[in-house]
Amino acid sequence: MKQYLLGIDIGTSACKVAIFDKFGTVLASTNEVYNVYYPRKGYAEQNPDEWWSAVCKAIKEALSLSGIQSDEIAGIGIDGQSWSAIAVDQEGNVLTNTPIWMDTRANKICENLNADIGSEKIFDLAGNSLQPSYTTAKILWYKENMPEIYRKTDKILQSNSFIVYKLTGIMSQDKSQGYGLHCFDMHQGIWDIRMCEKLGIPIDILPDIYECHEIVGAVTKKAAEECGLSIGIPVVAGGLDAACGTLGAGVIHPGETQEQGGQAGGMSICTDTYKADKRLILSYHVVPDLWLLQGGTTGGGGVMRWIERELGDYEREKAKHEEKNLFELLNDIAEDVNPCCDGLVFLPYMAGERSPIWDPNAKGVFYGLDFSKTKGHLVRAAMEGVAFSIKHNLDVAAETDIKVDTLCAMGGSANSLLWTQIKSDIIGKPFIVPASDTATTLGACILAGVGVGMYKDFEEAVKLTVKVKRKHEPDMEKHEQYKKNYEIYLELYEKLKETMHK
């Protein structure tokens, strides 16, 4: 009997594959890493073929660990990082590395298009301002800088739709990832031919749009041989990783909000009405007839990975001799530091910054260092800085009259009780934590489960699969204390912006 679902997550640093039963129990979860390449300043790219190799390896390992036969898999869902621009030819061959969401090489192209077409016209249709991180400018960068590649390009795919293609042989575009292209009508969820013409993007280069839970095709013989799955397993279109994580965290009603603690940070507020703000990001949810008003920051869990790598040598050695991992030891020294870090403030703009400031030249900053500061201060200030970036986005979202009561935390950083409590205290809202490490792949699997009829609808799916592990209530005294550091956080960028741009 086909009773299991397989989820694939194409993250920035690794892919994750997980197998779930109908009730959201994880039967196996595996990771395979791949590279991010930084060939020049402002560039950040990956090789999609390396994604596929990692996916194949992870699927085989997950099947082996679970003891499940591949013919017991009822459906496959895939989520992926945003704003890829995977150029493939008619045979589906990848023509060049894809710039990823951190890539800002196309800044000048955006400036020119905003001036020529009009930034207001673009925003009115797409619900998002035109920025170099998005897919739109990356396609046009190929056109200007790689004309040979551009001429050979048959379709532009997103991260999840590339894996869907490798599994099924069918090229697709899911609705939730449409927000990366500014010829996508955010009001209707369709391509806009006139804006395609204005931008200079041929509509033929854009795949057909699918609902995220819609079955695109089935696993082919070739794919089955490469990744160890059975021929014929249905594959749904899947969606944006943040949107699938939002679903996997149980956020399917207006006002419910997901807080993302993966490599990138941010939040996703569910709404049933069109709400756009130039400082934020608007996408369709993977659940039909809903949108997500999002804040996307470069400084999420990636900030802590940087600290682990550059400052964690002592803890790394200590972890070898104790029953704790490196992150837990860094967490311990941060916990010994007072809230507000005795005046130390961190700007987490480690790869420029996305919303709400949209500045590819923004830089990471520690402000307030003196001889009294310890490594623990640096670690805690980094945690607080990431929380300030989320608050900044939520404050902007509040100006659109969207009310947020509780945040659902997901991603690796949600495993830290300290960091989650810091976020709750700074933002002043309760946080609940479902199965944080598997929310994104669970969301992808829910899409597959609804698509193949395992669940009658998303309400039933969430009720059966999403389980809350813990809840954090804000300490409102600390919330008041944090206000001063938050003001400094906002002030620092405004005062340093000109210097950063030099």
C-alpha cells in the first residue's frame, strides 16, 4: 500500500530529503551538501547539476535508513530556495551556473529598467519592487553578458522546478515562485504578455504555471535509475521553501505568521487579500487563494554558521570531549551575557540586505566593542541583531494593517531555546515551535499528499501532521529594555549607509 510521502528541500547550503507517514512522523531524514561559488564581488551562484547529484544520493540514503521500499511512496513534493534563474536548453541541459538569491550582479540592469519602464508600473503588476536578487534581472543579465547562453536557452527554471524536471521530464513553474519574475501578475497568478515585452523577456522562455499541489508528472525510467525511486510515482509542482515551511509550520489562515530561521532569516504573514509594500516581498502561498507578505533577510542562521566557523575553534575542540554540539556551547556562553549585550549591537547584513532596506552594499557591523566584551557578547549580539532584522520587517508589515498575534518558528535556529526567547522578547509576541527541522520538507510532503488525495484538504493535512513542541511567551520587561538597542540598530544603518556605499 502506498502510504508514505517524500519531500525534497533544495536549500542554499544543502539539500534535505525526508520521508513522512500520513501523520507527519519522520521516518528518515538525510542531508547532502553542495557548494556556493563566489567568483566575483556581488556574485553568488550554484550548479543545479550538483543539486541533482546530491538529491539522488540523499534519496537513496533516506530509503535505506527508513527501510521503506520506493514503491510504497505515494507522492513527491519539492521545495526550493527563491529567485534562481536556471537556463536550460531544449534537452534540459543546464547551460550555466545559476545566480542564487544572494547574487546582486544585476544591480545596474534594475536601475535602468526602473527608470525606463517605471518602478511604479512594475510594482503595481508584480507586487514587488525590481531588485537584483530577483530572477527577472538575472535573465536579462544573461541576455547582456552571456548572449551565446541566452540564445541556447529554451526555458528558465526555479530550484524546485528543476528537480521536478529531472524527475518527470516536464518543465514547469509553480505559482508560489512566480513572484521572482516581474512579468508575473501577482493579482491573477498569470504571466503578463505586455510586461514581458516591456522587460524584453520572451514569454516562450517561461514554463506553464501550476498550482503548487498540482501533479506535474511522474518519475521517469531515467530518473528512477539515477535516484533509486520507482517509475510512476506522482510528482507535484512544489513551491518556494519559505512558503512550504510556512505550510509545514501550520500557517494556513490569515494573520498566522511563520518565522524563518534557516540560512536566511525573515517572516511570512498569511493573508487572504492582496497586500503589497515596496519594502517587503509578496508571493502566493503554496495553499490556493492565499498570499504571503514576507520579510527576507540575508542574516539568519547563516550568521551563526559564520560565527561557528570563524570564532568557534575552542568550542569545536570542547565539543569533541563533551555531550554537546558546537552550537550548544556557543549558546551557553551567550546565555551568560545580559540582554542588550551591555550596549553591543550587531547589524546582520552579511551579504548586503534584502527587505526592508534593499541595499546590496549594506555591511555587517558590530557596534559598541570595548575591552569588557567577550566572545559571548559577540554571539548574543548576533542573535539579537537577527531578531532586530525580523522586528524591522514586522514593523513595516504593520503599516499595511496586517495584524500578527503569534509567530511559528522553524528552521535550525528554532532549536535554540535562548535564540527563540530572544526573538520573542524583542518582538514582543509569543512564539510557538513545531517540528522545526522538518517543517519545510513536511510542507512539501503535504502538497504531495493533497495532490494525490491522501488528505482531503489542507485543513485536514495540517491537523494530522503539525505538532507543537513548545511555546515561548515574551518577557515584556526585557522587551522594553531592548527598545533602546533597536533604536540604535535602526540608526546605525542610516548613519553608515553613505559610508557603506563608498
